[in-house]
Amino acid sequence: MVEFGFELAALILCFFLGFPISRLLSASSVRGRALIAPVLGYGLFGVVVTILYRFGVMPRDGGFLVLIPALISALSWLAIYRPAQPEQWRKPLRFCLLVLAVVLACLTPEWIGGPQFWAFQGNHWDNINYIAYSSATRTHSFAELTALTPESPAALQNDYLLFAKSQLDARPTVGIALAALAGMFQITTPEASYPYLMLLQVMMLFAASFVLLNTFRAQVGALAVSAAALTLGFFMQYVVDINAWSQLAAMPLALTVVMIVVLTLAPEMPPLLQIGVVHSIRRTLGNLLIITILVGSLLYIYPEILLAYGPPGVVSVGVVLLVSRFSIAILGRLLVMVLGAGLAVAACLPFWQGSVGHLLRQMQMASSQPVTWWKYFQRYLFGRDVDYQALVHNHDWSLSTLYGLFSLPVDFLSGALGAFWLQPGADISIRYRLFLKLALYAFLVWLFLAAARTVWANWRRDPQSVASQLSIFAVAACMLPIVFVVLGHYWVGGKTLAMATPLLFIVLAAPLLDPEARLRWRMASALFVAVHLGFGLYRPFAASEPSGIHYPFPPYPSVQDSRLKTELSWDIARWRPMLQTCRHTSIDLDNPFLERYAQVYLTELQVDWTTTRPLNSYYGLGESLGRQPQPGRPDCLLTAQFDHVHAGQSVIWLGRNRQP
């Protein structure tokens, strides 16, 4: 239950860090202001510990410094908050119960699947990279890492220090924040990595609840179920499964930014003469501070997401200006947003190369030669039973070709909408596959009609309403991936789509949450929400797979090389009592990923170790660093083969085959 305590404590820390700032929003026009407190708090925590680390303060110490204002905020809240009516307690209590339920749903797969599941999912490269450089920043200062060269004696400490140096210019905030939290709670970085990912996923519950509450006037139950479905459903699970830590951390922040922008431009915002000069100044400064924190956090954590949300934001603002009368109030709100973005960029000056500088480099890379990573990470968009690459080269009009052409639209759309797991596999009869795809076609048409009619009805009622503005933003965000695909940048297009999926979910859930929508349209939306919620609740069962490969139905990106989980064991923690008795441990592992994972774990346990293999900064593909000096006779050997076992050694066995 350590993971549960870690996640709850981190959530409480982020909540009270962001709570005073969330109170700056206008209570008269913004509902549920406290919902964005954890999102604001996490962004602020990450930025502050990164800047402190840049100037010599270790992440754990920086985390404790940030804890001070959070404690002051908590004590102030306890002293001031005195609800007079029972109803004022019921709503926060119900939401807290919802949070606990979602946290348990997120952590249960870890408890069921064990290290074989949670060590990594579909992208062992990135997950072990994040763990390694998080551990390096936890144990080495910024100055120590930046001073490293391949010739430095310190480079022979392990494989990953030189790699960690390279990541300091590649938005390392998400890893530094983990180093701070793991250090504060005295948990090893590998063991804290999955609860930390679940913390980032749960942040979407707060962002989604805030957006839905301020967009729709539906019953609280429908809003809660929809927010939970987005948090636990396919869209967020996919980002977890490709182990995209920075993107996962940024998505709740980006969704909150969108809502703050929409609320700032909404006509419901009370004008100056109604609320007075003092309240107007307070509201303006509050919006300015919140926009600065949110955009600044995105620039530190995942600046690439601004490329996915920036152009749709411009389109949305342009539409608002077209349909509304020009006024000084609108101009003032636009200036607040521009000034907030400018201040956010200025906040990046202490860490420019790792934030804005990284964004500029990524833009240059995105415009250069396209990469082929989409063939693994976005292959799920092209169904489970048709090889479309082979179909492109097939020039006849056979039944298989016709079936492929029939399947392409429904495969792509159902995958893009998070219903990939409803698609039939190639192992069942063609008759049943046709039937299932026809059913998917019917459902998609029903769902799109429901969403389109709801969006159009909201637009006719009030084109400046929050629901209308959010719909415009979402449609523009979903059109942007098409632009990248037309330009031949399939990987960028797929990533942009994954970033925009929270907005897509909200638009498709709108009929369920619109009290004026007809029952038949609400039913289509309810089924869509149920599909996502069902996928989220299925994950604990998927994690029970003994191999640790939780979704063994390609082409979903659940594992790149199945041998990493079927032949190797990632459960080093079970050997912890023995490791702590070893005077010196030798690592003899052929697999460079498991070897690096073991190096991180042993280093944080402060176990004296060496590896029998040459060190390399990037899994044999980076810079060769040489060999570590070997002791005469290590008393412990960590291995998955018996090539170098000596008499009298204790063997820590990391092979899945227990027979040896």
C-alpha cells in the first residue's frame, strides 16, 4: 500500500500548493474553482524544483522547500474553511470518494500485475530512460552532470549518467519532479515510477471535471462518470502504454489552459461595472497568474503540446472575435492572455535550453525528414485484421482488397475514438468480422450525428457560449493531425491526435451531458462513455497476464519485443534482502535495458556493484565508455545466464525460466 500512500500524499501536496491560486478565479462566473488546484500545484511544483535544481538545489531538498507554502496553505484552509450547511460538505466529500475510486482503479493493475507489468509497457526505451535520468538527477547535481564527458572518471559509475546529461536540454522537468517526490518519500525511483505515472493520469480527473462542470449543466452523476471515463479510458491509457511521461503530465495542464481561455472570453464573464474595480483587478490578475503558471508549466514539462493546441486556440479566438461585437473588455481579455503567455516564456529564461530551446529544436526536427515510429505507435489506427501496407501494393480487385477498402474507414475511426479493442481480429470468421464492422459503422454514424446535432444546437442557441467555443477548439484540434498526415508527417500527426483526444472525448460526450438533447442522441453518447469506462475497468484483469504483456492483441503498442517479458524477470525488489547483505554484486546481463534498470536499482539501494560488460551511454548505440574495474571475486551475481557463475556466489536470478 506504499504506492497508495505515495499517490495520495502527492495529490494532497499538489492540491494545497495550487489551492490559493485557484481561488483567484471569479467565483461568480467559474464553478468548481478548487478542481484545478492539483493541476496548478503539480505544474508549479515541477517548474520550481527544476529551477532550484538548475541553481544547485537537489530535487528532494527543492521538494521540501516547496512543501512549506503547501503546508501554510493547508493550515490556512483548516483555519478558515467552515461550511455552514451540510450540503457544502456533501459535494466535496462525494468528489473525494470519486478520486479515491479512480486512484484505486489506477493502482490495482500494479498490485495485480507486479513488476513484470509495471516496469514498462509498450515503450521500454522511454520508460527506462525516464527512470534512469530521474535517478541521476536525484543523486547528482546539475553541475556534476553538465561537467561530465565520456573521458570523465565519473562516467564509469554507470551507463546512464552521460545519458542523463543529454536529457537536461530535453524538458527534464517530469523526471526531476519524480526525483523530488521519490526522494521526499524515500522510495526508489523504479518503485515510484508507476505510482507517479498514475498520479499524472489522475490529474486528468480534476481537469476534466473542471471543464465538464463549467461547460454543461447536467446532473453531477453524469459529469462524474464522464470525467472518470476520460481519465481511465483508452485515450489516457494509450499515453501510459507508450510510456510518454511528459505528454501524460501535460495533457491535464493543456485541457485546463483551454478552459481558462474559453472562460476568459466567455460573455458570461461579469463586466467591470457589475463587480467593481477592486474585484475586476483581482480577477484580471488571477487570470493572468493562472495562465502564466499553466503555459509556463507546459513549456517546462512538454512544450510540444503547444504546437497541437496553439493553432486551434488561434482559430477559436478568431471565431469569437467574428461572432461578437468588438469591445474594450474583449481586447483587455486578449491582452491578459497574451501577457500571460509572454510572462510564461520569460519564466523559462533560467532553463531556456531545456524548455523553449527544446521546443525550437523539436519544431526543426518535425519539419525535416519524417520518422517511421508511427508504424508501431500508431499502427492501432489501422485495425487488427487487415494488412493495409500489403493492400497498397495489391492492384487487383479480389475479395480481400474489397474487404480492406470496406474496413479502412471503420478501422481508422474506431481506433481514433478509442474503440480499438472492439475491432475483430483475423482469427475469427470473415462472416463475423463483417457483422461486427457493420455494427461499428452503425454506431459511429449514430455517435457522430448525435455530437453534430448537439454542437449545432449549442451554436444556434449561443455561438459565444462555453460549449460552442469548446466545440470549435476541439474540431480545430482534430483537424490539425490531418494537415500533418497530408504533409507526410505521420508520426507527428498521430502524436497530435493523441494530444487532442481529451477535447474529442468532451465533444462526443456532449449529448449525454446536454439536458436538452433527445434521448436517442444521449444514448449514443452514453454508449461511447461506457466503452471508455469499461476499457478502464478491464485494465486490472489485463494486468493479471503472467507474462506482464497486458494487451496481447497486436497492433496495439503493448510491448515492442515480447522476449523482454517472457524471458526476463523485472522483479529485482524480491531480491532486496539478499542484495543488501552482498559486499559486492556483479551484473552479468546480456540485455542492455534490464542491465540499466538493475544499475539504477542497485545504485539507489547503495549496493556496491560492477558490470561485466562495457558501459555504453545508450544501450549499445551511444558512446562507448569503457569497462569498470572488476573485483577479484564478487560474492553476489545478478544474472539471467550461468556463463560467469563461480563457486560460493549467491545468484540473483533474473530469468523467467526457473528450472535452472
